[in-house]
Amino acid sequence: MSSKLLPLLLSAACAIARAQSGSQASAVSERDFLGEVPVVLSVSRLAQPLDEAPGAVTILDRQFIRMSGARDVADLLRMVPGFQTTTSFETDAPLASYHGRSDDWANRIQVLVDGRSVYSGHLQGSAGLGLQTLALDDIARIEILRGSNSATYGARAFLGVINIISRDVRDLGSAATMTMGDNMVADAGASIGWGLPGATYRISVDSRGDEGLRAAYGRNRVSRVNAVASWDTGGGAELDMRVGALGIDAGRGSADSPGNVQRMRFLGSQFVQMDWRKPLDGDQDVQLSFSRTQNTHKDNFRYQSTGLINGINYFGALVDFGGQEQNDALTLQHTVVHSLSLRSVWGTELRREQVTSHSSFDTREQVVSNFSRLFGSVEWRLQPDWVLNVGAMAEQSDMGGGTFSPRLMLNWHVFAGHTLRAGVSSAFRPPSAYEKYAAVRYYDANGTQPLTTVLSSGALLPEKIYTRELGYNYNLAPHGISGDVRFFDERITDGIERPSGVSPEDYRNIENFSITGVEHQIQWKPSTATQLFATQTWTQIAGAERFKTTHGAARYAASLMAVHTLSSGTTLSLMHQQSDDIGLMSGSDRLYSMGRTDIRVAQPLRFGKHKAELAFVVQNVDQPYRDGDRKFFFDRRAFVSLRVDH
């Protein structure tokens, strides 16, 4: 660790020294680099400057997203410190996890889309399906809090929060995009936004498809439609309504596995969301939100082996992983500015999750989970240079009983552009419906002779995490340099895992381990034509029972994105990512390393009055690497995209 950390610190020190001693350049701040993102919106539910937020935040804005050449959110998140991602559709949609994962699901982070949780109880708590809700062209920015945030968003924000924020509905006009290239890449999309007195509307549709990873079966296709409307309801109040539908057709299985045959499956989601906001006076406002999300999973086949299991022939038995779920949430939030030095937000949420899956629970009845939450955050400016953030959530659920998750963070502006922060938090994650109630049984072709493979005892406590962190946020605005360093110590107890050698499989509170390390991100804009974004992460997981948990996060990881615009308007982008010593889902005793380099060249065009951009992207210009599973490889792929705006 020290051999890599020392050069980093020396380089950073030299860069800061040169910036502070050199001649004054034109003022370029982190906010300029991040585009129209002056504050962090989703950390404490209070709008806060980056250096006063209670935690380490990474913001990926619209320009960053476009310059990256990525085609979906999961692939974009690999550039964020501490994240692990996969583009595989084998067990779920492409997903992202923070500080590792021990199974095929990433269920310890909360993913929000415009504030709506996209948690999937049927997919064992994964948010992979939800990450596909919006096309990249429909996203304004992504805010990622790296660290537990259950004090604000409850149980699912155990290790962190990703909030995907869609484009402002007032961004009018139309656009069309098309992408084609290697690996049968074929994407297309269109959007239109228009306004009327007191109302604005936007509709977008798109489809994204390719042949997936080498050695993975089938062609993958993601199809989406999203619509949003905003109405001025008088008295300064606004009502926003969002509706959308998502469908994923993806291949799964292998030719040599009779219990996991090659087949196509379907993942679907549709939602409606309404947000009403009203200022009560100049110092407070209220927001009321309701959302309903419905997910569908269709995946079944006939067992193909004639071998006997416990003396019984299960050839032709139906294997069905399908299910449906419905999640409803109602949230009331009240924000108050008490004085120049004191602000607060409090609120309550009622959430109901209903899962129907005969294959997961051996019943055709619904498995219902109810959550009641009471949350609050206070920002207190003790002195002009000292900001204290205090937040907490009390939660009652059918899955985990009563829990209380507090957070305390102190930010000190040492001097202009340099802020230190220190904080502690604790949080809980109740078991998912599957972890608590799973009863997986397979029946022979006649519907008899049950074979039980998973049977949860239900005697589970919520997972617990205690986090201590130190941070340093810097912003050398005159020189275009800004960044953040996070030192973390996360202690997880009563972690939920399946013990080895137990049949049928069961979930128990057997994991107790620590996650320690440091993460660093830096942005530098040396000129209006050049931008750089770099990250480094050192992570150590100790004390875990299983190999996959201990090595679920890379020992060392780094990423770099460099963008330069020529005088002709041509934009050149270079992205590189590397991860050292990480375990994969199907590799129980080996560590792997990977590196990936992408390039993008884009040229602005005009077709009459229409602005356009033609871009050429090559992903993974070097050797193929294993993606998520040791069986699957991400090969080099090149594609061309055209975007036309009106």
C-alpha cells in the first residue's frame, strides 16, 4: 500500500504547491467542472455546498456522462472510488456495489431515481434492475454518497446511496440518438419536451442491445419509455408526475449445465411517482411524495438431467425463478430555515413491499413487508467555519423490528478551499424477504417428490454497521483543482450469510468483519479545453467467514478520465480503470486483476439549424478481462454514435 500511496501524496502536494505559488489564472471552481451542480441535493435532504455535506460525495454530471462513452449507469459507476461493477446479465441486470459483495446481488446500497427507491425484494434486495430505469441521455447528474446513509434513507442505505437525477422537465426541445458497432451493438433513442402556460412535459423512448459478454448466452436488449410532467398549481406550489416502463430481454445459462440451461428471460418494471412541493413562507416548505413500482421476472425451463437425486429422477421438472412484486411508498417532508445558522428537515415515510414468487417461498400467497420511518436532520453553523450535521432515523419493519440509525458529522473550514470533516454513524439492514422467508423446493415432472434446497429458519437479526470516517475536501478555485479524501473504518456485525456445508441452505447472522481503507478523488481543469478526473482506493476487508466477502472489493483500484477539446471542436476522451486482487463470483479460491482503457473521439456537426455530434468509441482497447464471473470476458468493442438536437 505504501509504495503506491507515497507517490500519490507527493504528486498531490506538488500540484497544490505549484497551484498556490504560481500566477493567478482565471477562476475555475469544482462547481464549474461539474456543470450546473452548485450544491449536493440528496445527502441529508438539505441542499448543501459540497464542502459542508456530511460525507464523501462523488457527482457525475451530464458532461461527464457524455464524455465517458458509457452506455449504461452500471458501467459508468466503475469510475467512482470504492465501487465494483459488472455488465453481466447472468443473474440480474448489470449492477454496482460499494466496498464489495459476497453473492450475485448488491443489496447493501440504496439506489434512488429522482428520490424513488428501486429496491427489488424479489431479486434479493438488488437494485440492478432499477439502475436501468433511465437512459444516460435522460440523466442530469448522479450523486453518490460513499458511506452509510441510513440516517437519511433507512435500512437499504447500509453502505451508501446512489441518487440518479433526471433532466429538468423544463429542458425543452427534441433529440434523436443512434449507436451501432461491434458485438452487435445497436442502440436508438428519441425524446421531446414542450411547454404550455403553467405546464411542461417530456417523453423519451430508447432501446439498447448487444451480444453481451463472451461465453455468456443470448442477446441482451433493454427497452424503456419515460414521461414526466410538471404543473404550476398556484401559490408557488408545483406538482411533478413521472411514469415509466422498462423491459429487459436477456440470455442466461450454459450449454453444459442441465440445471441452468441456455434460455432467454424477461425482467420488467413500471412505475408512477408524484411529488408535490409548496413553500409555506420564506423560511420553510413542505413536500409530499407517492410512488408505486411494479416488477416482473419471468425465467423458467425444464430440468435436463436424467441422473437420480436422492434416488428420484427429476428429468423434465419445472425450474422457475419468476415472480412479481409491488412497492408503495408515501413520504412527507418538512424543511425549515430557523436562522442564518440553523436549518432542519424532518419527515416520515410509510412503505409497503409485496412479493409473490412460488419458486422463492413455495407459496402462491404474497409475502408482505411494512416499514414505518421517522427521520430528521439538523445543520447547525456553530461558527462561520464550523458546521455540525446531526441526523437520525427511527425505523419499524416486519423484517427487522425497531432500529435507530444516527449520524454525527463535523465540518471545519480550516481556511478558504480547505475543509476537514470527522464523523461517526451506525446503521442497520433488516433481512430481505428472501433471506427471512425463503423456501425453495423443486418437484418432479408430476408435481410430487419435493426437493428442498433453501429453507430459511427466519431467526435473523438486522445487520449492523458502525462507521468512523475522516475526510479532507479541497477546492483551489483559481487553479481548477478540487478533490476529496476519505479515510474509513466500517465494522459490520451480525452480517447475514449462508453457512457452508448446511443442507438445505439457510441464512444466519454469522458474518463479523471490518472494512478499512482510504479513497481519493481529484478533479483538475488546467484550461477551458482540458479536464481530468482521477480516483484511487485502497481497501482491506478482514475477519469475514467467506473468501468472496474478504475479497469482494479490490485491494487497490484506480481510475482516470482525461478530456481535451481541440480548437476545431473535436473532443478527445481517455478513460482507464484498474483493479488488483479481487475475487469473482464463481472463483472461490483465486484472485484476479483487471485493466480497461476506453477512448472516445467526438466531432460536433450541424445539419441546417440542427446541432449534432458524431462520436467514435473503443471500449477495452487492450486485452479481454473477466467481468463479474471468471467464465465471462469483456472483449474489445468499437461503435459509432450520432446525436441530433432540435
